Amino acid sequence: MFDFATNHESYETTATIASAKSLAHAFIERLGRDDAFRAFTVADPVAATAQYGFTIDPSKLPAQGITLPSKDVLNARIDEVAQQFAAAASAVVVFTI
């Protein structure tokens, strides 16, 4: 039997990682198809990523702004790009079980 009292932290961490990967995939997928969202992300990457539950430290963004890969590149390498994004950004824990 699974004991949530002793395994809570492990379960929460696993759920957060899975959720972060899923959200990152959805974020990258949208960047690969939605021109308005791409423009919004370039203009305000902190706000755009926050819509998907991620926090980005604005001081770590390039001073000249960000440049997105083409939609073709994102769509061709969506799993790889989403995994890299999830690893680099911090997921915001909305609730715990």
C-alpha cells in the first residue's frame, strides 16, 4: 500500500516534473503555430511563460531581447525543445496533494 504520509515529497516532485514537461510541451506547441502568441512572447517572455505556470528571472534574459526559432524548427523538434525549456524554467506549484 502506498503511504502518502511518508512518500508525499516524492509524489509531489514527480507530479511537478510531469506537469512541467506537459506545460512546456503545450507552450512550445503554441509557439509553433500561433503568430500572435509568438509576438507576445518576444515582447514579454516573462508574462508569456507565466501563462503556462513558469517563472523566468528577467535579469537572465538577454538585454537585446529574445529571438524564437522558426515555427518549422519548433515543430520538427518539439519534444527536445520542450524538455530543454522545462529544465531551464521553474514551474510554479499551484497546489499540493
